[in-house]
Amino acid sequence: MTQYTESAALLERAKKVLAGGVSSEFRKYNHPHAIFYTHGKGSRIYDVDGNEYLDFTLSQGPLLLGHSHPDVLQAINEYSEKGQLFAGQHHREIELAEKLADLIPSAELMRFCLDGSEAVQTAFRIARAKTGKPKFLRFEGHYHGWLDNVAWGLSQPSADALGDRESPNAYPWSAGLADNARDEFLILPWNDLELVRKTVAEHHHELAAIITEPIMCNNGCILPKDGFLQGLRDICDEYGIALIFDEVITGFRVSLRGAQHYFGITPDLSIFAKAIASGYPISAIVGKYDWMRLIEEARVIHAGTMNAGNPTIAAALATIQVLERDQPHERLYRFGQKLMAGLRQAAAETGQNLKVQGLGPMFHSGFTNLESVTDYRDTLSYDKAKLGKFIAGMHDKGVRVIGRGLWYISAAHTEADIDHAIETAREVLGNL
Ligand SMILES: Cc1ncc(COP(=O)(O)O)c(C=O)c1O
């Protein structure tokens, strides 16, 4: 029986000084409670009770190379010794920006920030400034960070509560949001191009941007329907609206050039964050010159004391160097798809209604009888209690998966790791 006694004791101590015992809300939702870890190496992470886990959480996505990649550590150590932050520029920033401009189709000009949430807000600011219009259109179930104008439509109590598809109810995710935050956006179900077309035709005079995850990673890992992203591109072109791709998860993971390269659709602005620097805090707002020049001209202000620190930039450059040298994407897809197929097979053998979908480098598993899950409304059919038991069962057997059923594959995972995860899942599904 896996023990969590040390973690439980630390959590009690932490709760006295850290609100809820954690530093990010999502960290509460581990099994059986927030867990305290000691270290990570490759595809494994270890907790204070001495438990070892095969890790498919990868720190919610950033650890594309796995934990503690030696090349990244070496780069950080070397550059930390030369200083941390200069309140000024250093030449490695240019190297990183040149590299991203080389790789990412839409990246003509960029700025570095610390995390996805603030880069998303920077994109909105640029879009509003350039178009002179106040609102953005977003989609149910897409996560764009935790700040006021995007903390809606993520935690609906039920499908019924979502209301009409043409004018959905968007529940606030938090108390204390600014009174006017709900006025900043329109929201629609995802993957319904006709509905977007109709809504934009009616509201284009107030819309500065459409923002979307190119794959709806945060709920169900749902792929865009054929033509959906191209349709968004066309609508934005027709009405002079910014198309913003939130590539916080897909960036580097789907391909080194992003989901925009994978799908062949070039947005005006996009946000890259999680996987850029193997767990060090950096994000990038990148975009076409016509939009980004508003920052260049200081018509749109973007700033940040901690932006583009020496070690962080070194971590990003080292990460990209390893990705270019080792070319792990073919393996990420192969292993991810093998794991997806193995889970489906295990579910079929044990009579479980487990639905597994995604591309491979990241995918989702959840229990539903729906044949097809194409938007957030469909994901509300997932049996959360059953998923909780599955995730807990996996965790007790040393396989760590994100509580909402999302799996990430890293370059450090081996074929034996994938086989082990499938065997464990078969056992856990059989006992559900
Ligand atoms: C698609 C997407 N956008 C934005 C964010 C917010 O990024 P951060 O947590 O770095 O602020 C996340 C975080 O999970 C995300 O998945």
C-alpha cells in the first residue's frame, strides 16, 4: 500500500503559512492530496515518502525533455555564474529570439515574458490597440490563464448550466473578478465554424481578436475539425480581427515549430510558454510585424523586471539545442500513440468506457459513452468520479497522470516506460 504520511504531515504544516498549503491552485488536486516531491530525473519523480512515480504530468507540460536534463542544467549553471538579471540586454536573448523567429511561422517580432497568463494579456492589449475595438472572442473550456477576463467558462456545474449555444452562460471561476471583466469577451462552443461566422458577422464592430488553443488541450485534448482553424483565419482576415493562437501547451510539443506549422495556419499573434525552457519561467508573445510593431513603437507597453533572465534564456537555448540535435518528436508521437492504443485495448479488455484522444505527445483519457467528443459541452459527459478512481489507482501503483486525465510524453520516456504504463492501466481498469 503506497504511503503518503510524510506528504500529509508537510501539507498540514504548509497550510499554516501557504494558503491551502500550495503555491498554485492546481497542485491541490493530486492524489490523495497535495504531494511534496524531493527530486525528478528523466521520466521519474520522487516524493518525500520515498515513492517513485513514472511521470506523465511533467509539471503540467513544461518538461518536454523530462526532469533535470543534463545539458539544460549545465547551461543554467554556466550562465548563472555570469549574473542573473541585468535590467538590460544580453546577447543570448537575441540568439533565442533569432532561433524562435527561424522556427515559428508567425514569429516576425517578439517579446519575452514570464508565463502564459501575462503573454495572453499582452496579446489582447496589442489586438485592442491596433483594431481600436474592445472585445475578444474565446471558446468554452479553453484555458488562457487565471487572470480576470479569461477566468470564465471553465468550471461549469453541468451541461445544462451552459445554456444556449449561441449565447452561452460563462460561469466565473473565482470570486473577486473585476465587475467589467465579463464585458471584455464573447464566448462560444469550440469547433462550430458556422456559429463563429454568424457571431462575428453580428459583432465584428466590437471584436479585436479571436483567441483559441489550436488543439483544445485543457479539456479533452480535442483536435480542431477539418477546416475550423482555416475558417477562423479567413474570418479574421475578412473583418480585420487578430487571430491569436494560444500555443502554451502545443508550442514545441506538437512540433518544434508549433501547432501553427503542424496545421499550416499562421496566426497574427501567438503565445509560447510551457515547453520553451524545460521548467524555467519564460513565455513569448510572438507575431507578425504589423501587430508586434505596436510594442516596438511603444504604443503598447510591455514590461517586466524578471523578463529574460540569464539562466532562463540559457535554459531555453539549451532545450532547443537538444530538441534540434536529438529530434525526439518522432518518438513522442510513436510512444504517445502506442500508449493511447494500449489504453484503448486495456479498456476494451476490461469492459471500460475509456475514451482516449489526442495527438500522442499529449492526449486525454476519460470515461464517457459518447462516440465523439468535439467541444467542452461534450466533455461534461465525462464521469469525473470514475476518472478520479482511475488516476488514484494509477498513482498508488507509481504512475502519475494529471488529475483531469491529461497525459504528457517526454523525450526521456522509454518504450519500457510506455509498456509499464499500459500494464498498470490494465490492472487498474480491471479493478475499477
Ligand atoms: C493553453 C494555456 N494557456 C495559458 C496558460 C497559462 O499559462 P501560465 O500557467 O504559464 O500562466 C496555460 C496554463 O496551463 C495553458 O494551458
